[in-house]
Amino acid sequence: MRYTLIVLFLAVANLAFAQKGEKLITLEDLYRKNTFSIKSVPGFNALKDGQRYTKLETKGKDQTINIYSLDNDAWVSTAFNGKVARVDGKSIRVAAYRFSDDETKLLIMSEPDPVYRHSVYYITYVYDIAHKRVELLAEEKVLHAAFSPDGNKVAYVSGNNLHFKDLKTGKVTDVTIDGEWNAIINGNCDWVYEEEFSFTQAYQWSPDGRYIAYYRFDERKVPEYTLHIYNGLYPENYKYKYPKAGEVNSVVEIRIYNVAEGSAVTVNTGKETDQYIPRIKWTKNPSALCVYRLNRLQNHLELLLADARSGVSEVIYSETNKYYIEINDNLEFLPDGHSFIFTSERDKYNHLYSWNWKTRELKELTPGKFDIDQIVGIDANRRKVYYTAAEKTPMERKLYSVNWNGRDKQVLTPEDGTHSITPIEGHNYFLDKYSTLTGPPIYYLRDNNGKVVRTLEDNLKLALKLEEYALGKTEFTTFKGAYGDDLNAWIITPPNFDKKKKYSVLMFQYSGPGSQQVLDQYPVGNYFWHQMLAQKGYIIVCADGTGTGMRGEEFRKKTYLQLGKMESADQVAVAKELGKLSYVDKNRIGIWGWSYGGFMSSTCLFKGDGIFKMAIAVAPVSNWRYYDNIYTERYMRTPKENPDGYDNNAPEKMAKNMKGKFLLIHGTADDNVHFQNAVMLTEALIDADKEFESEYYPDKNHGISGGNTRYHLYNRMTNFILNNL
């Protein structure tokens, strides 16, 4: 069975790589018709028995959540039927759903209303599966609805306060009452925590449901930023708390609410308030909460063990780094109650360690010159940890297992490429989203030995569709960077590429710390638009420079205190190497990027001394002084400590050096990289008497999307490239 599936994958990959067709890609294909949509496994949610899974399925206006057997994909039952579960005669449109622990109830989230980039308000319903009974959780839209472990209560956030509803009595209990807009937040993150520490639900039920641990943010002293919303006769001003580099943060407390007693204690996190609490996590002891404490410089991390009854805490682990420590979710407590497995860069690469805080024993489980990506799961029965890593090359991700003592390491997904793994309860199976640079994703169900049980989605339809088009060849290569490193890269050459001809080159990059654009997965960044440009005769190149990820700590952290310097030097070096190739016109090399990539494309044009004929910067940072403090200070410290690091590579400070054509694009309602960045860069270019082009998108955020926006944006960029490169 496995051999057959692998052969099928290779056939699909070859179809995707073939260049037999003659069709040309259009912007309508990309941004109106969705011609090259990639199928996934929507709503996949494995059940706790490890034998069944659920899938959200939509046919017309009807939605169902069906249960299937993992072993043979046979239909088992229907957990939710939108035809039956109706409110006031109207069907519920499912945007997301969540099971209770005993899987007898569902939370149905509907009518999503995004707040910023990650948190979303929903009209939320509680659905009793056995009785096919649906009830509204709250009259208003709420955030982060979550069942208690026994399934009898649901906690949620509304009006900056944390509440829970008793499903048996219907009584709503206010855990907090002091929530206030732009002042106090309970159970939800403030803007900068959500964006930079990558979580939004700022509360957790204890494993036994007796307690709720939650964050309280006091953001009253954090400076406000105003977004102007131009959607009416008079523009609206939207004000929210945004701490820029060097500015004041929220004061964060962790409180633990006793459900039975209706009282709360505050965890002792020390006297210092100018610090971060980037994670909380309940241990295997339902009365013990682990609290992460990170200093403002983000180079000293401590894990506190807090007693839920008193809030008293003790330090059980401490780590210091000469640069900074990145926060992630790679920590799992073990059943013994006094040890955990986690990742650390203690030996200059990100590796698995086990730590026993009673015996003070630290053991490295995965030594070697490669980086671990994620802990996928801890298997208590087999005493194994499952994880993904880039062991053979930084451009791959494979699934591995190793015993808790560091022995018997095994690779469970031997196929080269990228395996994105979703664990399934019991660790008897894994969902494997597998792709390569030239092969669309295939979703495999694998057992814990890596054997393919069956294919859930093969994207064969897309592969066959691609065969109709004249696609450029996509392959990996390397370039020598400015500092002697071999930089991983991919290159797309035009269909019918001829080395005897001369071609223009468009470089694409992101370049931010720890990021990766060059990965053996499908599709690579803006792939189909880049293929469209290749069809028009352009070579597209992307190189991961200094500071990018999965090549060890020293390579990634070289950019510390000087963002933009080494990264731009590498892109300039790549452009110079490209200019030496016989088939490249060295006078027609351009570069573009978005966000950090826009910061870089601007910097490269201004520092490149004519190497680049043109650049496009979408939503760029023009000076790190304007960006948020958690991200910026992690890599740059504060402007007061490092003024030269902020200004020496800031596009707004180098505008006078611009040579070439420049297109600056920004959304006016960008809550992440503020429109202010574009305004300040525009002012600097005007002061330097530089001609340039710009495009702003009213009321659009950092993603610049919605309605016809994406089509207009990429049409604008396409025409700029055609006219200037």
C-alpha cells in the first residue's frame, strides 16, 4: 500500500514539474478565479480514541461535521447537521468548532469578526450532540470560548472581562469586572503580546477544572496609536495601545481563579514589572501552574512553578543567552511531576533536552549540527518524543522520534521534502502534509512507525491543471553571500529558457530573523505570480541571507543589534553574482518584498549603488523606531541603547542615496507596520528630491486584501515591473 502511494506522489510531482502546456497565467486566474487553489483537509479534527476523525463539509448552504474512521475512511456518524441545528429557523454557518473533552458537546463558532491579525470575535453556540440541541452561549460576540474539562462550563472573554457559563443552570459568572477598553484586559492579550508572542487566548482551565489561570494586562500607561478609518463622511479615529521600541509596556499579572470559592490569587512573578510573561502552562499536577518569566532584554528566561491555592512560586529552570531567547511552545511536562522535555539553543543549535528540577539533571536528547523545529507530541506509553527537524538540510522538515533517554532515534518520514505534522491522540497516527518544491501537498495518514495508511488528499486535480500551463523550471541553487556563506536559494527560469539570451531578474525575499523562504515545500512564496512573471520573460530568484533560520544560532543571530546591514549586503552580493551570469542582463535586476521584505528591498535599493534597477516595498518598516518593542528590542535593544543600529540601516535615513525606480505601497489602516512608516519615508524621499511612485490602500491592514484589492495590488506591481525592469 505504501509503495503504491509513494509512486502516486512521484507521478503527481512530475506532472507539477512538467512544462508541456501552453497556457499563460493571468492575474484573473490568481486573484479572481482562484484557478490554482490548493486543497487541504478542512476541519480535520482527530477524536480522543485515536481511531476516528471529524471533517467539516459544505455542500451549497448546508454544512455538516461528519465523523469518519481513520483506518479506512468509512463514515461513522454525523456530529452536527446544519439542516437540523437551526436557531430562529435559520441555519448556523460554521466558521470553526471545538469539542468538549468528553466529545459529547460542540462549541460552534459563527460570523467571525477579526480584531487584529489573530484574534476573532464569534457568535458562539453550544451544541449537545446526543440531543441535537443548540443554544446561544452569549447574546454578544465573544472571544476564546472554551469548555471546562468536565464539559459543564464554558469560559469566554467579552468586554475585556473573563466569564464562564454553567451549562446546567445557565448562570453566567463574572471572573473579572474591571475590564476597560485601552485600560485593563482580562483573559485576552494586548496587541503586542498577540502579535509577537503568538497567542491570543490568555487564560487556561486547570486539568481538573477547579481553577482558571488568566492574564491581566494593565495597559493604561502604554502610548496610544491612532488609525484613521476613511469609510464615511467624516473619518473615524481608532485608538489602541501600541508600545513602540523603547516605550512603556503593559504591566502583566497572572491570576488564578478558584471556581468553587469564587476568589482569585495573584501569582508571585517578582517585584520587577518591566518584564514579559510570554506563556503559562498547567503541569501534570492540576494545582501547579508553570509561568514563563522573561526579562525586557529577552535574554534571560525563568520558569516559575506557582501554587494555584496561594500564588506562591519558585524558579524551577533558568536560561541565559548572550543574544536573545525566542519563545515557543516546545515544552511538555512528563508524568513524573518533576521533569519536562523542551528545546533550547544551549549548544548553538536548537535541540531537545530533558530537565528534572528535583535532581537538577539536564540531558540533551538530539545532539548534532542541525535544528529542531517543533515538538509534535509526547508519548507517555512508549516513553517517546516526536518532533520535526531539519537534520539533513535546512530546507527540509522530517518527523522523528527518540526515547526520553535520548536513545533509539528514528526518522518516520524518510521522503525528502517538507512534512508538516498534526498529532493525533494516542500517537498511533499522524496527519502528514507532505510536499516538495515542485510537488503540491499530499495529506497522508501515517502510523507511528511512519507507514502510510492512506491518502486523505492528493491534489491530483491541481497537478493535472498545472500540466496545461507553460511553467518555468523551479530548482534549488546557492549563491555566495557577502560574508562568505553559501546562501540557499531557489530560482524560476522562464519557459523555453535559453542560456544564449539575456534576461531580467526579479529578486524576492523576506530576510527577517529566523525566517525561511527557501524551503523544499510547495508552493514557495508568491509562486504562481512569480510563474506569471517568468512567462513574461523574467528570471525569479529568492535567497535566504544571513539571519534566516534553521542553520544554527550563530548564523541566525549575526544580525543582532544591526538589522538590515548584513541581510542587505547578502542580497547585493547575490545580485552581483547574478549579474556575472551570461544569460542575465546585469543592468536589469530588481528586488521586492513585503513587511520585513519591504524594509529590505528599500534598504537594498538605497544601499545598492545602482545594482538594482528597481524595487517594490510593500508595507515596509522605514525605521525600527516606529515598530513595536517586543519584536524590535529582541533584536536591537532600545533606541537609547543602540541609536546607530536603528538609524544606520533605516530606509528613511538613506533616501538620499536612492538610485533606480521605486514603488512604495502601504495600507492606511495597517495596525502592525503603521502607515506612518510610509509617510516618513515619503517625506525623506521628497526632502532628497527623489522621484518615486506610491500606492496606498484605504482602510486596509497589513495584509492589504479584501474585495478587488489583491487584484489591483498585483496588477499595480506587475505593471511597474513591466515598465521598469
